Amino acid sequence: MFVEVNALLKMLDNRDAKKLNIHWLRLQMGIVSQEPVLFDCSLAENIAYGDNTREVSMKEIQMAAEAANIHSFIDQLPQKYDTQAGDKGTQLSGGQKQRIAIARAILRNPKVLLLDEATSALDTESEKVVQEALDVARQGRTCIVVAHRLSTIQNANLIAVFQRGVVVEQGTHQQLLAQRGVYYSLVTTQLGHGRQ
């Protein structure tokens, strides 16, 4: 398992995370998980749910959708942003659901973004589109990426390799390859099986 960590988890804005107000801390975080939770309401409402502390404008929803690479798809639907997602997003493909979840996270504008296996359930073509959206979502914020796929983390500032719940190696992609350790073994196994 690979994990990208752009900042120490013990500190947030140079303050001890244990001393922070938990409600405030949660407001600073966003998540895109392997199986995003969508609600049986419109696509606009699903995106707006990213910040339920205020009334979100349609312009903000569309900007978030554009950044998440889902706006053109939504704009081609007969009911556009009023299209119902269906119970648990059943009206959408896996890649479309992920991009709605990414738009929701972008709208929230978190300081810390957790990407938990965000591309693992997608086919190769959908993964490329979602990865582009994730690259936009990661800009200007601390990102923690949990992933098994090399393509998801190879450009990370810092990769921590876990084995049996313990960090056994950390560094950039190139540094870890040069060590020829656990990471190198995982990468060569993935590439050997034609997966990236």
C-alpha cells in the first residue's frame, strides 16, 4: 500500500492537532473515497452538499463541476444539473460518481484532502479522467492519498510505504526506486502484470 503525505499529521497550521477544536478540524477536511456516497437528489444538490453550512450558488456548483471534469457531461443531460442521481448514485457510472464526489470536495475547498483509494474501482479509461480531476483538486492543499495503484501516487512529494501497519520506507518515487526495497518490489510487480 502506498500513502502520500504532504504534511505531518500531528500538526495543522503549526498547531498540535490534538489541541484543535474537532468541529473546526472537520470543516478543514474533505474526502473522496473508493465508493462515494451520493444521495437521491439532483446532481446540483449532491455537489452543493460539499458545503452545507451555507447556501451555495449555481455558479459555484458549476465551477466545481468544471474543475472536477464533469460539467460537460452534466450539461449534455436533458435536465442538466436537475438530473436525479438515483439512490446511491445508481444513474451514474463509477467514474461519473467519483467526479461528482470530487466536485463536492472542491466546492468545500478543504485545507486537507483525503483521497482513499479514489481510483481503485475504476477501469483504466475512467481512471485517467478521474485522475485529471484529482490533480486539479489536489492543487493548493495538503493531500493524503491512500492507494495501491502506482499511477495514483508516483508524482507525490512524499510516499510512505506501509507493511503490516508500519512505515518501512519513505521518499519520492525516484528515491524509493533507487533503494530497491519494498516499494521497488511493489512497482516492478505492478508493471510486470501490466498494471499501473
